[in-house]
Amino acid sequence: MTLYNRKILTDIIKTAVVCFFITLVFGVKAQAMTIVLDPGHGGIGTSGAGAIYPPYMEKALNMAIASQVKSELEGAGITTYLTRSGDASLTLDQRAAYAKSVNADLLISIHFNSSGGHNLNGSEIWTSLYGTYYTTGYAVGSNIMQQLTGLGFMSKGVKTKLGNSGDYYGIIRYGVGLGIPTIIVEHCFMDNAIDRAILDSKGVSALAHADATGIINYVNSVGGAGSTIEKSNPIALEAGATSNGNTAGVAAPPTIKANTGAAASTASSAPAASSGFPKDASGNIIFTDKNGTTGTFTQDEWNRLLGNWAYTGNPEYYIRQVPVGDLNAMIGK
């Protein structure tokens, strides 16, 4: 080998070594789990306070919870950001856009509940009703719920809710619209004597620790802080979708697109009456999705699936839009 050829070989080896270390260092960093916590509400005065039941003000509780959870997650090696660090007013789409800007694997919105009759109690967690956004949200939500019920709160479930423009809750809708699994944690009802007794006795710090423990348990179950969550197709909506469930006006019908890369299917403004699905000789439901793929579900499995669309008044209309594979994932098949 000539001196010239040796030099070329040496340069190639050096370049390969450098590239290896760049890939190793930056590749690991790029693959690290990133979670964004969204302290709900916010804004000067009481206009952005959320629920107020002295001595508690929701926006302050949300901030205290999120700050401690961030600290605990970072202690576990999980990269964590907050959508707001002070008493700032942010729109729902700004919160989701921030999560997207830091390449978040999860967006978790922190809240507390209240009810008009002050007679409801328990913890509830909301997730998207679509495909892998549902399965991811349900998994992390279930881990958090396990910790909250350990404090004494009643579980109201990890649930979905449908509105005029897809997922009912704006932060979830905007999150999945940017490809980020998004959940809302409603810790308890601030205005209910049962929940207030637990909140007063356990303290805010215990609720924050419950959240952090649940999130860490979930992260460990999918490979730890160095892993990421499989990305899904964003859920595209028709133009004119409202920013949250309480916004005035009627949104355009949803474009329902499950996470398969298949073409979207646009819903009509007036869902047709439920016609039901046929059953086999054993009483199992024979389901055919919009792509013509058939699946079979027991009555119990079917009831569990219908429960995810319970707020629509006509769940079978919406369930027809979801591929069989996504329905199977929802019930662990």
C-alpha cells in the first residue's frame, strides 16, 4: 500500500470514529424521553384562576403540582418542561405548540375539578379517543390513577369525550393535532367535602408525588428515560374547529383519521341512526370498519369499546370510523 493510500485509509477511519461518537452522543440525546407538564389556567388576578374554593385557587395548585413533578421527573433522568413558569395566560394552542417545539413525547395538563352541585368526587383522567393516542394516554393515565387512588381518591376512570371537532377538550385536540399524546389529570373535586378532606390531610405535595410516581412507572414500562414513545400520525381536523369545548359557535364536522396513514374520513353533520352490527352464533359482534376489515368482539369487549364514545349519543356511528387494529389495541388484543 502506498503512503498516499495509507493516508486516505487513515482519514476514512478517523472520520468513521468521529461520526460514531457524534451519533452516540447526540443520538442518545435525541432519543431521550421528553415530557411537557401544563399547569392549567393562569393569568393575573382571578380571570385565569380556574376554580376558587378558599384557601385553594386552582391555578396556584396546578403550578405547585407541576413544579414538584418536574423536579421529581428530572431527578429520574426524564427531560421535563413546563408550559408556563409563572402566572401567565396561555391559549390552549400555545400550550400544545410549546410542547411541539421541544419535541415532547407526552403532554400532561394538570387540573383540579369542581361541580355545580358540589356533590361529585374522585379523580378522573382524560385522553384522546384516537388509536395509539388513546392507548398511550390510557397507559400513562392508569399509572397516575393507581397512585391517586392510593391516596384515597375514588377513581372516576381514564376516559375520552367527543365534541363537535374531534376530542372534546381543546388541549387534547391540539396536542394530538401536533402528534403528541396528551392527557388531562383532574386530581379531585376542590368543592367536595370528601375530596377536600383527603387534599387537606395528604397535602399538595403528596398529590404531586403521586403524579410523578405514576409517570415514572409508565416511562420505565416503555424502556426508561432514554427511550421514546412511538410517534403517530397527527389527527387532522376540519378548518373552523373551536379551541375548546366551551367556545361559542359550531365547529366544522370532524375529520376522523386513525393512526394508520390511511385517508381521512369526513363525518356528516348529522350522524345516521345506529343500525347495529350483526352477531355470530355465539353472540359475538361482527364488526366491519370503514376500510372493509372485519373483526369479532365479545359482548363485554364491545361494551368496553362503546364506553369510549358514550358522550356522543350514537357511539356506533363514530366507532365505524376506527380501524379494527386500533379497536383491538384499546382492549389489549
